[in-house]
Amino acid sequence: MTEEYRGYSIETLTPYNMKHIRPIGKGSVHLDLRGSFTNVKEARLVIDKFLEEKGEKDGKASKSG
């Protein structure tokens, strides 16, 4: 099973139904996104956290209010 989420692919690759994050297209996945996850929800949370931190470090994240 493969699911796309925010520019990444969440795939089931092992016989134990562990989930892995892969980039869509060329390239490799960042070190923070490597590893195995027990379900899709956990993988989505890690992607969200990574993208949030990445945006803040680049100064692209803007907060209004």
C-alpha cells in the first residue's frame, strides 16, 4: 500500500506492515524522516513536524496574529 502525503510517499515495505517514508521523484529522504513507523498516522506526524521545522529554519514560515 502506498499513500502520498505532502510531497512524500508512505509505503508498506516489510512483512510486519511497518511504514517507511520515501520522497516522490528523485532524491533521498532527510535523516529526520528515515526509519520505520507502526502506522500511517505516526508517519504523517513526523512529516508535519519536519516540514514545520524546515519552514521555520528557512524563515519561510509566517505566523499572523
